[in-house]
Amino acid sequence: MDHHLFIELSLILAIGTSISIVMKLLKQPLIIGHILTGLLVGPTVLDIVRTSGESISVSGESLAFFAEMGIALLLFLVGLGLNPKVIKEVGKVAILTGVGQVMFTTLIGFIVVSAITDISTIGSLYIAIGLAFSSTIIILKLLSDKKELTRLHGKIATGFLIIQDILATVALVFVSANTSGGVDPVDLFLLIAKGVGLGLLLWAVVKLILPLFTKTIAGNQELLFLFSIAWGLGIGALFLLIGLSLEVGALAAGVALAGFPYAQEAASRLKPLRDFFIVVFFIVLGSRLDLNGVIEVLPQAIILSLLVIIGNPIIVMTIMGLLGYRKKTSFKTSLAVAQISEFSLVLMLLARRLGQISDETLALVTMVGLITIAVSSYIIIYDEKLYRVFEKYLSIFEKKKTKGQRSASGNQFLLFGYKKGGSEFVKVFKQMKKKYTVVDYDPSIIDALEKSDIEYVYGDMTDIELLQEVGIGEAKLVVSVVTDHDTNKFLLKTIEHENPNCVVICHADTLFEAAELYAMGAGYVMLPHYIGSEKISNFIKKSGLNKSEFRKYRDKHLAYLKSHITDEDIAQAA
């Protein structure tokens, strides 16, 4: 049996690798190749993997387990990047967009399904709910590959996909309860109480116990790797045991560790392991797509796919437009809902086992899943090109005065980012009596700028339309204190095209990054670590080892720091 399992898994991986190579040569998304691998090794073609029905193959059981590992690791890594600052930043828009889109899609989907099919009312409702949820796994994988998880649209998309996952968990609880005739309010209350209790226990462990072992864990890379896996999967398992989902537990485990100094190092070490299991997840997803009977439902599947691919993004753009976001941010965020979720397939399989829907209904949703997942993968990869095509038609989804925006015409100086040293530049701009504007997309920073009566524009500096609006083509000086290297490269590339005579000052973390930015035309690159070392080195050369001189220098430095500490800095330190 062990040899049989080894042969099956080896064959599946060999087929998957071969298809991935072909997809790479054809310059197609590898995700599509992984799903095609699943279709090929699944019951529809080679019948190597059977993950549903009465008969489950050995490889099917193993792959399903690996797929769950991949989901847990992916959401754990997402959680590591969701510190309280990010949650505060996109919390409001994530909740409103996530809940609003699910409600409107369910309502519209029910009406459309009832109109184009003769499926029963309960079947139409199941399909409508299935159309409302989007695939967290697919979107996070694509955004991660494009390095856009930290962009504004990536953060918002991640936020409302998490809201969807929570709603999906609730939906599964209610659907599963149909086997026993309904939802017991007492059981539901107990589930919520267990969730809150486990959350408080998790908070206590993170605040009171883990700090005692931080240096021990972070001091050994192998121990850090092992601890990260044990923590992420262990907390996920606890949530699963009390009746909540593994996904929510893994996400909570990541968020709990997000504030620790070794969080990013742990994330980087887990990524290769995550990537392997995620590939397996997509193969499993493909193997579950039973194509029997799809020809009969193909016309309805195309109509419902268009509702998902076009209708869902329109709903999201409308909500975000009303909240005051720019059309490019809204457009790129909305593409995250242009496919149905793997949860939708799980929901339909559960409903079929309960006898509430027919095989035809299951085939319909399966076909919608295959179409929307394939199309949305291309849509997200080529989102910039699509935006340029539809840009002139998207103004209806944008307020005349967007979120946190003031007039920004005629600027001589532009400052991108404010929190990390931006206040120093604003002080200089004021002393020079030059017209300037600060560009930032952190709501807490925008509030601080508003209170300080500093000219600002709320937005993402990777939005070319925003750059043109703030006057990038006429600016004499542009300063970026943003720490993201790719964002600074984008800024330099844009300025080189729009305004090659502009002086650009930007930030780098390493000497390699600084050299790259200089090669792209930066006038000066700030290297905080090296600047501090250079200043103290020069002081040593000048003052030698005279302790009284060091004391004077220390007192001067402390006075400077105290004069620049804000209430926000104090609150964050607390």
C-alpha cells in the first residue's frame, strides 16, 4: 500500500511538472496548469485521484490532507502580515465591501438563476450563495506572485476576502445544521463563546508567555522554522476542534504573531513549504471538477460566469466609489471577486449529499467555477492593461472629490509617505516657502495631516493617474520616505518618463537597492542604517574618546528626539 501511494503521488507530481513546463513555455499562468493537472488525474480522465464520492483513492486522501496544509500555511503567512495597523487601515472598507458584495451578489444571483433555469428555490439559493464567495487562496497566491499584497488594493482585497471566509464559515454551520433539522441557538451561542474564549487564551499566551521565549526561538533558525509550523497548524487545529474552521484558526495564529520581531523571518522560511502545498491544493481543486453533464448546462454556466466576472467587480467598485476611493484602486481591488471560491464547490457537494440539489445543479456550479477561476487568473495578471482599456469608462465609480483629497495643483515639492521622517521634510518645505503636497494612504496619517493643516492627497503612489493629478510632471523636487523598493522603482521610472529634470530623493534599505535606484536616476538615496553609522564615525574622528564630548552629543541627540516624538509614537510604543 505504501509503494502504491508513493507511485501515485510521484506520477501526479510528474504530470503536474510536465504541464507546468508547457504552461511556462506558453507564458500562461501556472495556476491554470495546476488545475488542468487536477482535471487530468481526476475521475474525469485518468482516474488516479478520487477525492469525493463513495470511493476515495489513497492518493486522493493524501492530496486532500496536503491541500489543507497548504491552505493553513497560506493563511498563517497572511496573518503574519496583518498587524493591527493594517487591520485598522482597511478594516472599515473591508467589512463594508465584503458584507455588501456578498449580500448583493446573493440577491442578484438568486433572481438570475431563477430566471434562466428551472432549478428549485432551495437549489437557486445554494447557487446564489456559491456565486457570492471568492477564492481567498487563488487571489492571495496571484497577489503574492505579483508582490502586491502590501499595496492598497492588495490590503483591501485581503481584508474583504477574510470577511468572506468568516461569512462562509457561518454559512457552512447553517447548511450542516440542516441534517439535524435546523440551527440550535444554544449550540450557536456555545460556538461563539468557545471562539471568544480561545481568542482570549491566545491573546494571553502571546502577551504573557511567548515574550519569555522570544530570544530562544529567534536565536536558532531551525527552531524558529519548527515553532512557526507548530504554532500555525496547532492553533488552526484548536479552532477546528471547537467547531470553527481551520482557515480562521490559521489566520488568527498569524495575526497573533504579527507584532513579533521575528514574524517576517518566520514567513520567509515557510514560503517554500507553503508553495509546495498550495500547488497540491490546486491539483486537488482540479480533481474535484467533475465535467460529466457540463455540455447541457453550458449556456447557463456562461451567463452565471459573466455575472461573477463582470457583476461582482461592479458591485465592489460601486461600494468603494461611495466610500471615496479612486477608480484605479477600486478597479484593481474589485478583480479579486471575479471568480467563485473553492468553498462554493464544497457547499454544493454538501448540498448534494443532503439531497437538496441535483447532479445537474452541481455540474452547473462546477462549470462556473472552472470558467471563472481560469478567466480571473488572466484578469488579475493583466490588470494594468485592462485598466488602461476601461479607464475612461470608470469615472462613474469615483466621486469628484475622492477620499481625503485636497487641491494639489501647482506643487513645486512632493512628499510621498510621511510617517518615517516625512515631518522633517515638511518643516524644510515650509521654511523654504515652497508649495508642497504630502501623498499617503494611511488613514491615521491622513487624520494627523488634516489636524496639522498640511496639504495632502490620499492615495497610492503606484497610481499613475494620481501622480499626474498631483503634478508629477511639473514638480521640481520629489521625496519618497516609502520603504518599499518596488514602489520607489515605479516612482523613478514614472518621473524619468514624465519629468526627467525633477530631483528625486528616495529610501533604500540595502546598498544594492541604493545602487539600483541611483542607476534609475535618483538624485539622492537615503540609507538610514549607513547614515547613522557615518555620522557617529565622523563624530569619533572629530572628538576621539572624550567621554564628556559623547555626553554632550548624547544630550543634544536626546533633546532632538524628544522634540520630534508625537502622541502617535507614544501610543504605538505603549
